[in-house]
Amino acid sequence: MLDVNQPARVRAAVAPMHTEARVSAPQTSQLKAGHTVRLLAQKADWWLVRSADSYEGWIHRGYLEPASGAEQSWRLSLGVVVREHDGRERALPVGAHIADDADVMSGNTVLASGVAQLFPPTPIAVVQSAITYYTGASYQWGGVTEWGCDCSGLVQSVFALHGCRLPRDAYQQAHAGTAVLVESIGTTESLANIGEADLLFFSDREDRRITHVGIAVTGGRMIHSALGRGGVVLEILASDEDYVQRLRSNFVAARRVL
């Protein structure tokens, strides 16, 4: 039974978090199977929850079940199809936790004890994970999986695989780590100080509040999830394409979090 101030876990492959206690409210984020939340308040069939990154939102009770406390010891999905104890089969995204009584039908997993070895906290490993697991993912506002993600959801999910916990939204991520001294991007000289897996921040607002984030890749590139691209792509920052020129003009700052 779910109760206020108690932990719960996500039972669905992906559970949407909403701004209000109604299904038509905007989705602000998602939580993956096996991830846990703290229950803060209830409104009819909805729960206000706080996730491990301190992000808060409303999740319908149908997506939740009581937590056991053992979820962090479960295997981690690298993109699998599992058969649950009740016989049903379903796909789970990268980063979901797989219950001990589930059988993996296809795809790969890693034991909780082996995550740090498979996903070391190094820039080159972070970039490789972003490219391997997320390239081609559709853009989805509030999304955090290879089935659909927004810019900050991509960044948070990729870095989380490598043990680096970042806030959920781009404007929050812009306060993580340390500043990298760079005033613009797009030329060899301007990119000289940017390292692999540094975070690049952009704004299309007059007040310059951060609205977009990407992960720097060697060779003057960036991997990001962009609505203008339809999803996750590897961008060449020196390109003369109109889209990239607008992107460069919106550059605000770079941060190093590893």
C-alpha cells in the first residue's frame, strides 16, 4: 500500500511526471522502471513525488508500487525485453532496474556491482555512451530514454550511467561543475578550451536564461537532443548550415562536470 512519506518504485517501463494531477497536464520528466521516489502528497489517484534528483511532479498511482529497498542492487537494463514473474513480456529502456525475478529474453544487462566498471566516469566513456545508446532517439519534451528524450534528459541520463548525478533541467545543469573559459563556438580557436564531455549551454531568450544543453565531442562536434533536428544527433559546430549558425549565436557558456 502506498502512503505519504514512504518510498515507492516505478512499475511501468517508463512513468511520466506531470506538472499537475491530471493526465492532460504537461509532462515535465519521466522515471524508468525500478527507480524509486518519495511520496509527498496524494490527490485522488495521483501522487506528488520527489525523485532521487530532488525533482518533483505528479505521477498516477497506476505507475507506482511499494518499494522494497533492494532496487539499487537489481541489474541495470542496457535495452532489454524481459519476461516478468506473471509471464508478460515487455521492453525496458537503458537505465531501468530489472527485478530479480524477471527473465531477460533479449538485450544486455549489467549487474549493479559492475556498472562502475562498464561505465567509468571519464569524458570519452560518457561521449561513447551518448552516441551508442541515444543517437537517433526522437525528441520528446520531458523524455529521458532512448525512446524519446529532451536535451537535458539526454544529458542527465547519460551522465547518470557513469555515476555523475546532474539536476534535471538545463538551467539547473548550467550551475553544475566548473566554468570553461570560452566566449563562442564554431572555430578551431574558440573550441580550443572545450574538452570532451563538457556541457555546452544555449539560450534563445532575451534574458539569456538557459534553454538548451548538449555534450561536447572531439572534433568540434556536439551530441544533443534538439527539436529542430527531431531528436538526438551529432552536430558539427563549425557547419555553415543556417540551423547551426543560429545555434552558435545562442551559445551562452560551457561547464565541466567530470
